[in-house]
Amino acid sequence: MLVRLVELTRRTGLGLDPPLAETYRRLVQLAALQAVLCDITAQQATEAALRYQAAVVSHVSDAVIATDQECVVTSWNPAAETVYGHPAADALGRPVAELLGAPLDITEVVRGGGVSRAMHRRADGSRAAVRVSVAEMDGGYVLVCTDETAQRRAERYFATVIASLEEGVLVTRPDGVIESANPAALRILRLPADEVVGAAPPLTDLFDEYGRRIAHHDYPLAATRRTGIPQNGRRLRVRRADGSDAWLSLNCRPLFPDADPPHAVVMSFSDTTERRSIAERLRYKATHDALTGLANRSVVASSVTEALRSPDRTLPVALLFIDLDKFKVINDSLGHAIGDEVLQVVGRRLRGGVRAGDLVGRLGGDEFVVVSRGMTDARAARALATHLRSSLVEPITLDGRELHIDASIGIVLAPPGDPRSADDLIRDADVAMYHAKTTGRGRYEFFDVALRERMQRRLRLEQDLREAVRRNELWVAYQPVVALPGGRTVSVEALLRWNQPNLGVVSPVEFIPLAEESDLISSIGIQTLLTVTREMARQRKLHGVDMDVAVNLSARQLDDPDLLLTVEHALRGAGLPAPALCLEVTESALMRDPLLAAKKLDSLRGLGVRIAIDDFGTGYASLSQLLRLPVDILKIDQSFVTGLGESGQASGIVSGIVAMAHAVDLTVIAEGVETKRQRDVLSELGCDQAQGHYFGRPGSSVDIFRRDDDGFETPDG
């Protein structure tokens, strides 16, 4: 009491009466003081810890809920308010299961390890995925509720994405055991999930792009697990569970790159089998002929180039250019399907007829090549060409038909040091083949420089011919056709002529085939028809004669759908009567498609013009075929006329032709009469008419239509 008083006096500064103050002083001097001290450090630390823990509970994101033994809430932190939407004031004193919106047997959770996951319901009725950790405490329990709704949603999202990927995904633990595999991985590897998840690789055999088996410890998954180094873009072949093979594009990465090895690894891979197969097919198509499977032009050229540039080459390289003879007849008469089968048979026979190491290719159409390295000499090349021709002439049986083909072959030899390129060799072999074809077909020819010069002339002529059409350098000559035996000129044949300014007179034998092989023949034919009809109409009127004229039609003109209109227009424009015009078609052109030709000729005859078969005997026409064709005149080819008077066989052939033609009411004209003896024999055999140099050479209309008192001139006057 005293001490307090003293302290009070000191603090307040209040004064005392002097007597009392003296008394106070003495008492103080005599009094004994006692102080009691207490250490409250631990208490303060405990209080601080409790305050810290209370702050943590108040600020954590997990709901922390305390209950008594009856599971009634005694504490409800702010996070619980956020997670479940119930204010603390409403939560305290209520059963915890009621607030969580789901049944909760706390004692059962504790016995099961203290953790459970369940769907809880918030105050607003929404559902939440919650992880509940339960611990016992004196007089109750503590629940820590973690809202995993967003995490579960993210997991489901990514799980759905991974499951929907076309790319396979495997995840392995650090010990190499597969932790998860998406459906694409199971589908690609063709393994059930129970054989993959929980298993340790390798599950399959892997091979590199060269077909070598990869050791298990070198598998990309094992290497990345061991080193942590990613494996990107590996292209491997996998032997699947069902024994089939698949090509994979594979990537491996450590799941946690900063961790120490061994690593958990995520491996992704895509099935590139189909893409690789497509690429291989495209590469094959780029280098092989689609129909026959033979090497195409680019591969042939590359092979020839490689052979020519070989540094250790000591023997010639031979290139054989093979073209089928009269293949177009098969294609046009039997259809392209049969033609394609024939080409396939030819390809197989050529492959089977060459030596090991020789290359067989198809350049297109019915053109094939054989490239042979190490051909010793021309004799060996000749033997190979003969052997190949022998294999090709064997009959081909397709759809019950027995077909016969032959081939013309051009051969070029390139000795060591030859400066020519692959394209040069192919061109030169083509030139030799063309020469073989024009000199009789069914044969082979070697290339030489003279052939190249002739080919160059041919190319120049084709270019000049185009210019000739534009410049009107072509003109029409007329050759008389006389009646037998009297020799009176009854008609003329219009023949095309060309005087080239630099080369002079170019033979029709040289330029007509060029026109027929190009697109010029149609325009030339139309112009010739217009010119002839106008000129004949003028000469007939000028001389007062009923002279007929014959004009040749090419095979291309016969195929022209506008031919009928062209002829009708020419006749009408010139004012020439239709019966005065005779259209001559070669036998070979008619036999390409006799039925179609018959329809076209019948339409032309409907205009009133006459039709003649030219060069009869050089094609394949028979009497039965002639009977089906609407023709008026048959012209015997000069090859049969040449031997008249010298060969009994020639007379017999011509006699048979005349008899056959007369049997079907055809007029017979003999071509190429050169001598009086030939004329006399033709008269004796009953030939109706004739033409040739004996009766008059082709000339201009002014020369042909000269008159004297006896009419048109003939060698007999």
C-alpha cells in the first residue's frame, strides 16, 4: 500500500502536509520492501504462435473448419465462407455435413487415412469438387477442405484434349514405368491399355530408317530418361503387337527438365505410315511409267547420264529406241483398253529379254528404250535388238484375240569419251528408229551422221512448209486419166506441188508425210479442195467439156467432222456439179475403222460426189470389206502395174483385182503406167482407165487443158 502510495505521489506530484511528510520520510527509511518477478517469455511466444496460426487460418485459401465430437461446427474461417458461401455467423453451431451439402462420415474418413474426395454443394446450389483432410483434436476434429473444382476442370479439359489427339502420348515415371497412355497411342501400337499402363518399356521392337534394329538402351524414351536430352523428329519403324509395321515420327522430352535424372518423360508420336506410303507412291510415279511400271523418261535420262560420266568406263553404252509398228491400228480398232494391255505385255517381254543391269524404260505412247552398259560392240547390240524383236513378234492373246505386233528399233552406241549428252543419245536413237520405220518397218538401224542430217532437213522442211502455206507457195498440178483401150482423157487427178524458194522443187513423197504428221494437212486439204473446184469449174466452162477431177483426202481429213460441210461449200462456191468431183481415200485410211469410214463415205456420196479407193493392194482390204464400203472407183497401186508384161504373177494379180472390182460394179483405174506394154496388158485384162507418165506428166491447168481438133492430147495423138 505504501509503495503504491509512493508511486502515486511520484506520478501525480501531489504535496503532503509537512508533519505528515516527515512521518512519511521516517517510515520509508524504516520499511523493508519485497519485489516478486515472473518470466512470461514462453507465454508471450505461445500467444504469438497462436496469433500467427489464427492469422494463417484466417488468410489461407483452403476452408478450415473445426467441429466438436458431434461434428457440429465450432470454427469457420473466411476461406470456408468463400468456398461454401455460408457466413461464419450462420455456420457456427450447425452440423458440418449440412454446410458441406454432402454426407460426411468423419470417423470413417479418419479410419481410411484422413483424406477423401467428394462433390460438395455450395449455398447457391452449385457443385464443387473438394478434397477433405480430417484430423482429430481434443474435443473434436479439424477439416481442411481444398476446392479442386478448377483443377479438376483443367484436368478433364487436358485429359479430353490428350484423348482426342491423333498423336499418341505416353508418360513414364522416373523408374521407366508407363504412367499413362492416350487412346491414340494404344491404337497406333495396337496394344490394350492393361498391357501398357503400369508396364516398363520396351513394349515393341524399333528399327531405324535403314532397317537396323535399335538396342533397347538406345530407344529415344530410354535415352531421354537417362540423360534428360530431348529427342525430336526421330523417324522410326515399329513392329506392332499384331506383327504389322508402322512408321512413327517421335518426340521425347523430360516432364520436369530441372529435376535430376532419371527423368519422368513424356513421349509423343504420330503414325506416318500412310503419309510415307503416299510419298513413296509419289516418288514411284515420278520415276516410273504408270501403265507398265517401267522407268520413265527422267529416269532413263539420268541412267544414261550416269553411264556416260562413269570415270572407269571402257566399253560403249548402247541405247535402243523401240517403236511398235502399226500399234495405232490396234488402239483405234480394238480400243485403248486392249492397247494398254498390249503395252503392258510389251513391257514385260522387254524386261525379260535384257541382261541383268540393263534398264528398260517407256518414253510414252508405244515408244520404249533399253539402256545397256558395257555393250562390247555393234555385233552385240545387233544381237540384243534381234532377240528383243523375236520376243515381241510372238502372238499376244487378249480377250480371245490373237494379236501380232512388230517393232522398229534404232540403235546408238556411245564409246568412252563420247561428248554427247543423254538427250543427244535419245534423239539420235529416235532418228535411227524413224529411219528403220520408213525403210520397211520390223527392222533395226544404227545411227550415223547422215541420218541426223536427213532428220535436220526434215525439221527444216516442216518449218518451211508452214511458211509455204502462209505464203501460198503450194500449187496444184493435174495428171490426165485416160480411158482404155482408146486413150481419151476422161478426167484428171489434182496433185499438190511445192517449189521451195531455197531448195527448189520438193517431192510430194517428202512433204506430204510431213503435212499428214502435223496439223497442216487439214488446212492444206481445205485450201486445195477450194482451189481445184474453182479451177475445174472455170476450165470446164472455158473449154465446154464435162471433165471430172479427183482430189486426195488424207486420213486426218476423213476424221474431220466438218468434212461434209467443207465439200458442200467448195462445190457450191465454185459452181461445180457434185458428180464431177471424185474424192480419193487410201485403203489404209479406210481400214482403220471400216464402219466409221462407211458412214462418212455414205454421207459424202449423198452430196453426189464419187468415192475412189486409192493405192489398192497396199492395205488390208478384202472383197467382203469392199462390199460394205460405198465406193465407185478402185485404183490399183503402181507396185502391181510395174511388173506387167514381164511377170505372169503380176498379170494374174491385176486380173484378179479387175475381176473382183467388176463383180461389185466398181470402175478400175491403174496407176503408174510407164510403158506402152503396160498399157496394152491393162487393156487386155479389161482395166477401165489408167494414168501415169506414159499418158502425161502432171502439169498446170493451162498445159493439161490444151485442145486440138481431135480433143485432149494423149501420147497417141
